[in-house]
Amino acid sequence: PPPPPHPPPAPLFFFHEDDGIRDSSTSRWLGDVYKRQIMFLVTLMKISILKSKLHRATITNTHLDYEGSCAIDGELLNASDISEYEMIHIYNLVNGERFTTYAIKAESGSGIITLNGAAAFKGNKNDKVKICTYSEINKKDIKKHTPKLIYFKNDSNIIDKIKSSIPVQRNNVVSI
């Protein structure tokens, strides 16, 4: 008897303008459909990019037994475009701790930036921190993106400047 036929290879699927998907066995290999699929995937490429930053903010207090992870003055949330319950990344400039948590709104105009719950173990009152958020954008839109960068007056949580870019770092930076 003749040997059994080999099973057909697993199908590859391609996007097709008529039905949204096409089997490679009936598609033109490396043809227009394949090129359209590659172009479609290129336009979907996303990049995580800095959305906002509170630069050298001061921790005003820590509360181990409080709901919520980082309370931030409502005016600072608005100025920096950070939403309530949004994931935030906190970088402690005193002890080197880096962690993620979420923002909750503190009283507007209070200057409050409080680490709550488990986050309270990551810093102390008067520590300087950077608080950042990131967003996913299409890579093709990167040149149009402008982050919200909030800078504070010395040793306070009072806004000094709001910028949308960071200067190019020069070779004269002093190491620690």
C-alpha cells in the first residue's frame, strides 16, 4: 500500500479586505495581501512614553493604615494631567526606591503628597520624589507628543514651572 499522505501544514492567516482574514494556501504569497498586513502591523506599533512628571516633589506624610497608595493635591493632578486611580511610577531620590502604585486625589491647594498603605514603607516625610505616568501611543505619533513636566519651587510642592520637554543632557554632568 502507498504511504499515507503528509498532513497539510498549519495554515497561516492574513488580513484580507473582503473577509478580514485569508488562509495562506489560497493567498498570493508575498503579494498585496501580505504587504497590506505588514503595513497594518506597522501602523499598530505602539511605544510607552512619558505622559507626565512631578519633578522633585516632596513627600508631606506617610500613612500605613490608609486606603489608597499615593494621595496627590488635586491641583497638581490637574496641572500634570494625572487621573485619579491612574497608575503612577514613583522614584525616591533619597533612598533609590522605585515602585508603581496609583494616584488618589488629595485636597486641592493643600500641597499634599502622601504615601499610603504599603507604599508608606518606600519613603519618609520630606523625601524628594519623581512621580511619573506613561501612555501608549502609536510610534508614528511620537513627534506630536508633548509630556506635562511639573517643576516645583525649592523645598515645596508649589508649582514653579510647567514644561513640555527635557533639555538635551550634555557631557558635563557630575557623577555621584
